[in-house]
Amino acid sequence: MKVASVLLPLPLPEAFDYGVPDDWELGIGDHVVVPLGPRRVRGLVQEIREVTGSNRRLREIEERLDVPSVPPSAMAFLDWAARWTLTPPGEMAFLATRGLSSPPPRAERRLRRVAGRDPARPTEARSRALATLGDDEAASMADLARAAGVSASVIKGLMDEGVLEVAEIQPALPFGVPDPEFSATQLSADQAAAARRLAGAIDGRTFAPVLLDGVTGSGKTEVYLEAVAHLLRQQPDAQVLILLPEIALTQALMRRIEARFGAPPAEWHSSVPPPVRRQVWEGVRSGEAHLVVGARSALFLPFRSLRMIVVDEEHDGSFKQEQGIVYHARDLAVARASQSQALVVLASATPSLETLTNAEQGRYDWVRLAARHGAAVLPDIDLIDLRATPPDRGRWLSPPLVEAMVETLAKGEQSLLFLNRRGYAPVVLCRACGERMTAPDSDSWLVEHRYTGRLVCHLTGFSMPKPSHCPACGAADSLVSIGPGVERIAEEAAERFPEARIEVFSSDTVPDAAAARDLVRRMTEGEIDILVATQAAAKGHNFPNLTLVGVVDADLGLKGGDLRAAERTFQLLIQAAGRAGRADRPGRALLQTWLPEHPVMQALKAMDRDAFTQAEGDGRRLMGLPPYGRLAALIVSSADAEALDRVCLDLARRIPTAERVEVYGPADAPLALVRGRRRKRFLVRADRDVDVQAYLRAWLAEFKVPASVRLRVDVDPYSFL
Ligand code: ADP
């Protein structure tokens, strides 16, 4: 008989076996419904094999669903990703079927003119109805009657005469066929050489990882789009995936791709409406969708001939998915390209230490773009020593920064004040008793938001109105706001420059892609003088009239105390500074710091990426940390403190001994209480050549997690909270 292993969307370590009814045609990647205890569960066929002489009584698959299967290459990738991230394979597999959760948009019945037919009796009412319709379509008879101001019988008469008809209009596909010759850019010599290297990798038709390394504005996008054109010329059925770290960046790239290839690419992220996602899923599955621009989950789309992946802004921490299934989209992109024998381009002005190390050691090809395109020059970066020129009491902008803003405004140019902190004030404190306001069930501090008048937990989303009395000691009007967020900086800017047009760009003021598009447009068109922004604006946008970037607190990221704090600060500030001065206007960036002699600040001032990388890399090598070693975390959490302790003790007892591996913990997580759950962490450090996944598997093999406790494995953690 035939037996199928079926992946179920449950935290099970492997697929379950089911019998295949005798006369069924079933393939790998097919969607099925199977019985599980008393339930019926949707599953995905992972494997089918012929079994002889088995007397096991297997339950049979109940139904095969009529939706396109997940192709074998995508199934293989899911399997690999599950093993790499230690995710239950069924849960991983269901990342790949999310696009199927909604039906595709349906064909619409619409009223339209029949070509070449005119009414025999053109009454005034009939002529008006036809003129109103023109070459368009109307949704119904009633619609057209209303629009033309005629009675329904007039429309009916036209239909009876065969002048109008009801047609089934198929929904348009949300993507088109790219034409590599549509509108090529004349590349500079440097860019053309880079594009040729990528083309060479494509022609090799093997796995080719490439770091495309060039400052913001050097033309990395132009170069990889040229490589896409080359690929499409050679292999018209090829598919390309371009991953971006932020949904807010997709629109600009979609427009550029449409201008370059004469057709919109497919778009994939959480804001795409479900019926469109279904169309994209099926288009990717059928091969009709050639170019996909998406967020990290696009990696799990069912590509049939994926030949090239671009990870734009590859250093960006947003590629690490922290909620639910934990994975790093950049790392999985490299793996997927490797399985598909495809090209993977990692593009960045400030590559991650991991990628730089891979390039230095020759594992990745390293393609560099030297200068900014055309006349554009990099901004001057200067440090403002806050010890020498501090802001006034209760203010955050130092005199030199204010002076620079005055000059910039006077020239009719734009300033960006960068502070990676949402809200008004990061801490709210009681002057009477010293109580810091926290959420009732979490350890994180509440952030004051003045626009909404609420205190918000940025971790869990909990919020409450700002109380008039301290909840701890009851003192009235004693709560004070400590430190600045973007809203407070905007307030100070408005006080200093009452005539200036000031806007805040953060995930609170720009909640979705449409709002982001609008704000970016207004900034681009010069409708804003001073933009106060979190990292939401530090990435990728081109503002031609922006000539001053003021970094309010350059030291902010250095205090995080995690492995990549300095690296992130460096990348973020270089990106932020890189916003200044495009095209023909030189820009400058001023960084307010209390630590001007810190190596990160010195490297920033000199724009010396190599010096920074060297210093940072030496430190990591010494400690055996990534990229010179491996890390993994176990995060154990429970509302039941005793159960949590028991589990941690049990886990600690089971730690396998192995060479070149150390396990630290269990320790209270820095955020020891979130949503009423206590949290503890183990951290595994291993040498680079250790198979950490195998080690973790051995550790957790026989371990049963009680229902009241959650255990999360994070291979290569980016967050240490
Ligand atoms: P990056 O991706 O490195 O930030 P882009 O490819 O976005 O750089 O290029 C920055 C700007 O310069 C874009 O507006 C782009 O259209 C323009 N540009 C780059 N190279 C050329 C070129 N060879 N010809 C015309 N415009 C170019």
C-alpha cells in the first residue's frame, strides 16, 4: 500500500503517516485533510512511499484539496529551514501556504457596450445612457440607470436589443510580464563592471553568493536591476525575488521596477490584501509572476524556477523574524539560493559583520561600487561634543545643531532630526516616590505619547491614559517625563522655529504603507522643512533637498549591551547621515554625543567603515562571538513561576557536555516579566565549526515541555532581551 507522511500545522517533531486510498493520484506538496484524534486537520504531503507487508492500521487521508501543490524545491527548502531553525516542520510548512488562506478575487459581472451595435431607435434617454457608459463598464443595470438619470427599463430595452451585454470580467493580475529592454539605464563604467560580474554569476548557473557593497546612492539598485534584465534575456522563464526589510520601501522599488521593465512586479507582504496574495501565490507557483518584491515571508513562496534573490539592505535587523517562527531571512535566502543553484545578491552600504567576513574569506564574491552616482557626494560628518556645548536645561538640541538648522532653513533646504525613539518621553517617573511607570504585567517601562495622551508599552502594546496621581504613592501631579522621544524633539523644534513646517516620521504617525508614501512624497516635494524621524526614515528614501541630518542622541544604541549594539549604531547612523546631500547639494551630518572619543564615534566621523569593522571584528574574535563563533538561545517562559523553575532545573541537568561549547544560564531574561509570564534564558556559545543545531537537538531530544511552559529556540539570536 501507499503511505504518505503529512505535515500538520502543529508543534510536532515530524510528519504523521497516513494511508493513501488505493485509486488516488497524490503527489508531494499536495494539500490534504486528515483525521487527527476526533478532529479533521489540513496537512501538506511531505513524502509518499510504497510499503509492503505492513500490518499497521494506518488511518487514511480523507480528502485531497483542489489547490495548487507546493513544488518539490519549495518543500525541500521548508524542510531544511525547519531543521536549521529547530522549528516543528509542520509549522514551518504552513508559512508556505499562507497565501492560500483566501480565495482569489472573483470574476465580476459587468454591463458593457457590444461592439458595433447601435440602438434601432436612439431616443434621448437611450443616447444619454450610452454616452454615460462610454467605453467603460457598469456594475449593474441599476448603477447605469442611476448614473445616467434614466429608468431601468431604458437600460433593459438596450440589453434586449443586444446593444448592451453582461460580461464576465476576469480580475486583472496584480503583476505583469517584465521586458528586459523596456528602459535600460546607461550605467557608469564602475556600475557596468559590477553588473557584468553579476551577469557572469548568472551565466554560471550555480549557487553564487555575492556581496554588492557600495555607499547609499552608488547605484546598487541600478546594478542589480541590470542583472535581473540579463537573467530575463537569457532565461525568460526565470523568477527573481527581491527582499526588502521594510514594507515602507516597497512602493518606491515597485515604481522603479515598473519604469525599468514596463510592468509592475508582484508584491508580497502583510499589507497586501488576501485575495491579491492568493493571486501572487498562484502566479509564483505557475511561473507567471517573474519578479516578486517582498518582505521576509516572501522566501516561502512556491517558486518553480527561482534563479536570483536580492536581499537589499542585507545588514538590516528587520530581516530577523522574532515573533512566532524565529528565522533570519537573509540567512535563509542564502540557503534557498544554494538549494536552487541560484545567484543571491546581498546589497548594503554597511554590510553586516557576518557578510563582510564571508566576503573577506572568499566564501562570497565581493563586488564594490566606489562612488556615489554622478555629482552626489557623501555628507561631512561632525561630532558635537555635548560636554562642551550642551543643550539648555530641559532641551535636547545643542547650540551648534540649532545654528546649523537656522542656516539650512535660511537656504530653503530641509533638515532631518534623527532619534530612534518613538513617543514623547521614554520614561515616566514620580517625583515624589521615584516610582517608574511600568505596564501592570510586564517589566518594560511605559513610554509617554503626547499625541494620544497615553502611556504605551512598546513591547506588548498595552496602553493606558496618563494618570493624574502616582499609582504607587498617590501624589498628585507628580509624574514627570524623562528624556526625549521624537514627539518631544518635534515640540522643541516647533518652539525654536515657529514658522517651519515640521512633521514626525515614526511608526505611530505613519501606521501603514499609504501614510508612509504620502509623508515621503511631501518630504520629497519640499512640503516639509524639518522632519523628526525614527529609523523608519533612515532607510532608503531619497530626499533631494535634504542637506542636514542632526542625530539627537548618537550614543543611544551603544547602551543596549547586546552583541551587535555598536554595529547597529554604526550602520544606522551611516544610513541616517547618508540621507543628507544627494544629487548636486553637499550635505552634512551632525552627531550629538557624550562619548566623542568612543571608537564608533571616531569611525563615524572619519566615515571609516574598515576601521570600525576591524575594531569590532577583533573584539568578537577574541570572545568567539558571531561571526567567529555561534550563538543560540533558549527562552523559557511561564505564568507559573514554580513550573518555570522546575523546567529550567531539568533543562540545566540535561545540558550535554561537548567540546568548544559553553552554555550559560538559566538566567532571568532582561525583560523578566512580559504579559504576566516570567522569562528565563539559556545562551549557548560554540566555535564556528560546531553543529549547534545537532547540539540543541541532542539537548532537547528527550525533553517534554509541560503545557504551562513555553520553550522557544532562537538560533543566532539578535535580541537578547
Ligand atoms: P543605491 O541602491 O546604491 O542607494 P540607487 O541605484 O538607488 O543607489 O541610485 C541612486 C540614485 O542615482 C537613483 O535615483 C538612481 O536612479 C540614480 N542613478 C544611479 N546610477 C545611475 C545611472 N547610471 N544613470 C542615471 N541615474 C542613476
